[in-house]
Amino acid sequence: MGRRRMGSAILDVTLLISMATAMALIFFYAPIESKMGIVQKIFYVHVPLAWNAFLGFAIVFVASFRYLATRDPKWDARALSAAEVGVLFTTLVLITGPIWAKPVWGIWWTWDARLTLTLVLWLIYMGYLMLRRYVESTERRAVLAAIVGITGFIDVPLVYFAIRWWRTQHPQPVIAGGEGAGLDPRMATTLWVCVVAFTLLFFALYRRRVALEKLRAEADALRDDAEAARAEGANI
Amino acid sequence: MTWLLAAYGVVTLAVLLYRIRLVRLRRALEAEIHARKH
């Protein structure tokens, strides 16, 4: 077994164990919140998904800078992979949020700062992925995507701080929220285990997506070689 | 409970579908590479 495959296998096993632990803690250890009831347990997937989406866009930001500095395609592949998993996680944040909001607030959606900026974040990185499909030239596509990947990251701190800077319908922060904020210790333990599990899930998907880009590059090179050989044959 | 299961169900389904998509794309690319090399 190669080192890469060994790494993937270890990551998968750790992911499975941590996910099983997280689910056990959510359903059998974390207390039921007094006001919202059991629906509050959506929190344990909603929050880790959001934090890992931010992590994904932070990777896009760093990898895009590295690409512009080095023009090494591996950084472009890493940025693309992180953006795709980040968009998946943001999509799930935007789905689990309304499923939680409906029974608690009585509405699916409201245009408050946190929710609107999260939707904008999703649109920015959907735009990033769409842009990559519409630009033909590989290098031009990578440069344009890197610019969007860097500038789009501005929205991440805005989403994070929205509930601190503006009055929002979205709940105030319970982690690093200052005085009066805080979680029941059993809820906090469950949340951190979920954060670890979802971070492992993020990297398991990210690693596979990066590996896919390597295969795509190899297939593209072989296709180019075949076309060059055909053109050479036609010239003779 | 229904809302909770709906949320967890959507997350599980989405991750599974994305994982299946990655496997399908990988297999297609590996088949193309194999065909071009041999």
C-alpha cells in the first residue's frame, strides 16, 4: 500500500470513528435545550459545517495567492478542490439553517445580515466555480479564478462578525461570544467532537478532490500528446 | 424530531452523492488514462 493510500485509509477510519462518536454524543449525551427542544441539535451539524466552509475558503485564499506567485498548477488544483467542498458545506449550512429556523422562528428565511452575507458567500464561490467552466484557456482560467478566490474571501470575516456588528435574527455567538455567552459543558464537548468530525470529513473529501485534479491533468496531457501526434501524422 | 432528521438526512445524502460523484469521475479518468496508455 502506497503512503498516500495509507494516509487516506487512516483518515477514513478516523473519520468513521469520530462521526460515530459525534452522533452518539448528539443523541445520548448532549442535553435537550430547554426553549427550542430537540430541534436545537441541528446546531451540532450547522455550526461545524459553517466553520469548515470558512476553512475551505481560507484554503482557496492561500492557494490562490500561491498560484499567482508561483504559477504552479498544483495550487490552482488545491484552490479549486477547497472551493468545491466549501460550496458543498455552505449549501448545507443554507439548507440546515432554514430547517432549524422554521420551527423556532416560524419562518424559513429572513434577510438579516448573517443570513444574507452567507447567501452572498455561496453566490461568490458558485460564481468562482462557474467562471472556471466558462474560460477555455487553462492559465487565464486559473489567474481569473485566483483573483475571485482572493477577493471573495472578504465576505468570510463579514459573515463571521455579522452577528457581533449588527442586530440580527440569527442567534448571538455562543463560542467566543463574550460575557453572558456560553454553552452547557456537555453541549460544548459535543460541539467540539462534531467540529473535529466535520473537519476530518472536509479533508477526506478535499484530498480526494485534489487527487481527481491530478488524474485530470494526466488525462489532459495524454489527450494533448495524442492530438499532437495526429497533427504531426497529418503533416507528413 | 422530524426537523432534526430532515436536517441530518439532507447532510448525509448530499455528502454521499458528492462522494459518489467523485468516485465516478475518478473511474472515468482512470479508464481514459488506461485506454490512452495501452
